[in-house]
Amino acid sequence: MNRLAAALLTLLLALALAAPALAAKPKVGDVLADPTAKVELKPADAAALGLPAGVSSIRLSQIKGETIFVKVYSLYCPRCQSDAPKVNRVFERLKASPKARNLALLALAAGDTPFEVEFFRKKFQAPMPMMPDTDYVLHKALLSVGAPSYFVLRPLPGGKGLKVLFFLEGAFEDENTFFENVLRAIAPK
């Protein structure tokens, strides 16, 4: 009986450890939920996202833009920190590209507080509009992906969700390839 209990306990532990790897990941074409989340945005970030100053809750679909580039990161993610200069360069290229003129750009800080967002912004000179997601509401809607992760989303009419046009979980190696993949995702079909 003790062997059986030990075997069952080992099996349960293995399943528990494997569960995150088995979780569903977003795929191109998926439609994700668009919940309302409480936010605390700096006025400049709100303006860059086309949101009114002092906004206290939003849905990602309220961000001004035909498509939305979302970088999911955390202050406590070592890869997010080491990749910050590379991400900043891609952000500047997207911002300057005529092909991306209707693309809104957002860095979503999964679980981070406004203080942690500002710390990251200053330490890594992040030029992208940044939004704390302290309660993980938006992160959960994005299927609780790991950090860093990158999305291009298209809000569907009538608040029916966010269509995934591009998704990458983990770091990107080549800036040019990543930039071109984002432009391909937002190109009219």
C-alpha cells in the first residue's frame, strides 16, 4: 500500500509540475477575451494609447489603433531585462514605420505595480507606453503566457474579443526578422 501511495504521489507531483507546459498557448487566429481591468496610467502613456487622462479602467480594445502590439513583461524577468535594449530598438522602428501607423504599442507589466513599472522604465530607458497589470486581469486574458511574450492583436467589432495576428513566447533572436514578422502580421489581407 505504501508503494502505491508513493507512486500516486509521484504521479500527481509530475502532473502538477508539467501543468504549465501543457497549458493552452495562443495561436494565430484565436480570439481572446477582452476583459475590463483597473489601471493606473501615467498621463503620457494614456495619451500615447489614445485614452483619456485619468482613465481608471480599460479594455485593450479601447486602445486607439487598428491593431495593438503587446509586449508582456515583468520587472522580475531576467530575460525581459537583458532584452530591453533590443525591444526598445524594435519599438522605435515600429513607431517610425509608415506600415505601422495604425499599430498601437503597449508594454503590459504582468503582476507589476506602478512603482515597478516606473523602475523598469527608468532603468531600461523604455520608450513604449507601459501599463501595470497588478491583478493579472489582462495577463489571464492573454492566457497567462510567460514573460517575455509578444502579441499583435486586432480588436473585433462590437467588443467580441481580440484576434491574435501574431504571437511569440520567449525572446526573439533577430531584430530584423522579428520586425518584419510584426509588419507582416499587420499588413492588410
